[in-house]
Amino acid sequence: MRWARSILSIAAVAFAILAAACTSTDAPEPTSSTVPPSTTTPAPSRTTPGPPAASTTVTTEPSLPLTEVRLGLAPIAGDYNQPVFVDHIPGDDRLFVVDQPGLIWVVDDGEVDVFLDIQRLVGFGGERGLLGMAFHPADPGLFYVNYTDTAGDTQMVEYSVSGDPNRADPQSGGEVLSVSQPAGNHNGGMIAFGPDGHLWIGMGDGGGGNDTYGTGQRGDVQLGSMLRIAVGPENDPYGIPGRNAFEAPEVWSIGMRNPWRFSFDGDSLWIADVGQGAVEEINRVSASGSGLNFGWPIYEGSRCTGDGSRCTGDGFVFPVHEYSHGEGCSVTGGYVYRGEAIPALDGHYFFSDYCQGFIRSIAPDGSIVDWTDQTGDVRVLGFGVDHEGEMYVATLGGTVYKLVAA
């Protein structure tokens, strides 16, 4: 077992500014190295004339048929630096752990080793770093990574697996898409293949506060958007699916602030968009749609942020769940549980908050279940699932846990 430990000793502290940068209303660059407060200066708000968000009532104990369920977090093998995501290949028992400083680890039957090391290419600190990966569903010998380079810009790069299935070929990297980042926060970072076989990319609004760079409501730029592109051997470097609806052909939707994590459950696309001073939101839409507008910066969640004449409610997507900064400060989206180990959780969408450390789920009926008394208070940076649909939690302390029945 080999461990790459050339990361600065401040790695864990550096990511502690993630939530502060996400919720900042002032500086475009993160400056604090301390854990952020749970609230920041709230943005102006007024009641929206649009559809209300789903109920935010939180139950402290699971209701029937969940009364007998007790959850726990079981650590998996590995001593990671700052894990932000857990990936898998369909039908394959291995796990791949994305470590923000620029490493991808492979966990194979309890043994852990370096799958890819691109630390020399990655600008790591705050919200920047190696942030996402995804294997091509039609050719798992190809995979894609999303990282912030040493100049601070977002890079989407395609890599190949070497002759050893537990090693990527570090020389195979080829640029797919590059997006200039005007600031150090709101980099997005999540990538995933959708049910349509295309690669989806979450892009923040460029950073700062109050949509500093004016990208949220623009369909001609790649920031503040969900992107969707076609990748693979037949695309050089990528193609444009026919159902994107904005002037920038890669843009599938607009109105995002910082979609740090999103996931698919069949045709459903779940997007957790990090809020600013008042609201954290979770959206659920059909991946078959197009031309959607999630509202930022006109809305933060379902709250109007300024000129009420713009908050007509028409043409905007509103959250299925939102919570105020009295409960947290930076949402971390997860997955819908589809494993077999805990049948009562089937259909529950799991999420967390970086500041408060809770783990909650949205039940199929829309109710919110808080599992924190059972799982404990953990600073969740990302989730993941394995090929059997079982769920994993990547935490600030460097540990990756599996969600288990206690």
C-alpha cells in the first residue's frame, strides 16, 4: 500500500473556508481559514408570488415505516487528505475516492492505492482543487475529471485507464472544456453522466457575492449554469446535444449560484444549490427538460432578493426543499438511496449541510427526516454510491464512511 502524503499540513483547515466562501456577500476570494459561522448577512427578501417550496418541517425520529431503522456511519479503508466525492463503475466492486488536493484513490477489496495523481496541475485551496470525476458509461476505460488549475480556471479533462485497471494513464489527459473563473469561489465542480448518456457539469456564477459578475441570468456564458455536452471517442473534444436551449450551446439551464453537488435518479435530476445569506435550496427536475431557469440572483431559493417587479414567479424553477440560515449555511447534495441493505430508505434523497453537520433525507412523500442523532455530527463534503446503490459520505476529517444499518 502506497500513500501520497505531500499535501500541506493545512489541507483540512483550507477546506474549512468552503462554506464561508460559498455564502460570502463581500470578497470574491476566500480569506478566512476558520470554520465559518452558520449565518451571514442576509440578502433582502420578500414573499415570492411563485410556487412555495416544499415543507421544511423536520422530524427528529423517522416515521412509519422507518421506526425500526437505525443508521450509522462505518469508515471504509483509507487515510485521505480532503475527500470530496466517491465514484464507481457500474458492475464493479471498486470505489474511487476524489481527494481535493489532486489525487484519486482506488479502493479494491479493502486495499487502497493511488489511481491518478495530478497534484502538479491542480490549484488547491478553499473551494478550488480536484472536485469531480465520472466514468464514461459506454466505455469505462475513459473517465473525466473536473479541477481548478494553477491559474484558477476550471478544466474538464479526459483520461484513460492504463493496462492496470487500478492505474490511470497520467499521460493520457486531453482537454475537453476550459472555463475561465473570475474569482476563487463558486467553482461548482460536480460532473456526472445523465440518463441520456451525456456529461453534465455544474458551474457556479463566478464567485463574489450578489452575482458580482452578472452571470446568473445569462444564457450566453457558461457560468451560473448547468452544462451538458457529448463526450467520447466520436467527439473531439466534445459535441452539443440537440436539446440545449441557450445561446451558449453547452448551457442546459441558467440561474444557478453554486451547484456544488447534483445527482440523477432515473430521469430525475437533483441539484443542491448553495445559497448566499438566507436560504439553502434543493431542486428536483426532469433531465428530459431544457431551457430551465432556477432563479438566481432574482430568487434565493423561493425568496425574492430585490426588485419585486422581477419576481413574477413565471418561468422559474422553485425548490422542492429549502432551509434558512438558522439551520445551516452551505448545502451538500447527495443521492437517492436505491440500495438493498436498508429497504426502508428506498427513494430517500440524502443531503447535508457543511456548517451544521447534519444528515437528513427527503422521503418520497416530501417529508424531511433528520438522522443526525444516529449518524453523529460530521462535516460532509460530498456523497457517493457504489454499484449496488449503497451510499457513502466523504468528510472534512479525511474519512470516508459507508451509510449502514446500525
